[in-house]
Amino acid sequence: MGIRSLFAGVSGLRNFQQQLDIIGNNISNSNTAGFKASRITFADLLSQTSRGATASTDTIGGTNPLQFGLGSGIGSIDLNLNQGTLLTTGRQLDLAISGNGFFKVSNGVSNFYTRNGAMDVDEQGYMVSSTTGYILQGYTADQGILDTTAVRDIQIPVGIVLP
């Protein structure tokens, strides 16, 4: 048993630690609004060929190559973007997305996307994310006509009365 085999085992242990970190994060955020769980996939880090394959002949079949692995690596860490369970919060401004999509929010400089629909209204009447304070953006309507030419900050005028 050489040092190379120890490194292969250590790479597996390190990857398993990463998997446990991701599982722990998924569990700790299981009640976080809009949270999307992650999953990890593994890949063969490298295989070393010590003997090549041989072709078959008229009398005998060929042989497979002689290879041994040198450990594993992380292939990918993916988000699970499947539809989650919609829950009633009892708050009139909380929103939910059924199906695909994200809420677009802005800090005035950059745009961000979230599945967290916990919203509030700030002192100027803008709908904002209650966790970040970023302004919710979308298409606005005037006199019941939806304007799809531009995405704007969503503002609810103070004292508005709907029929």
C-alpha cells in the first residue's frame, strides 16, 4: 500500500465532508422562506492506466486495460429548483411563486433574484423584501392596463382605495 492509495482515501473523506456540509445546510434551512436545497455529485478524479487494452485475434479475445483510480472529486453542486410547498403565512403582502420563476429585487445599483416572497411596504410605498430591504420590481399597470415595455419598482400609493 503506497502513499497514492492514502491520497485516494483522503479525497473520498474530503468529498464526504462536503456532502455532509450540504446536507446540514439543507436541514438548517428547511424552514427558510424560498430556500432551494442543493445536491452534490461526485466524479472520478483521475484513473491511471498501467497496462493498455489489447485487441482480439483469430484465436483469443482481447484484454481490458489495467487501470486504477486516484481518488474522487466533486462533479457538481446543483440547486433543486422544483416547486416547493405553498404555505399560508397570514400576512397580506407575502407572495408566492407557483411553478418556475423568481422575484426580481433591486438595491438601486444591482438586480437580484429570489424565491423568498416575504414582502413589506417601506415609508415611500415601495414593496420591499422584508429580509433585505431591496425593492421588488415588475411590470406596472395604469388604469388596469399592464405596461410590459419596462420593469419598474413596484410602488403602492399611500391611501389608495380599490373598488
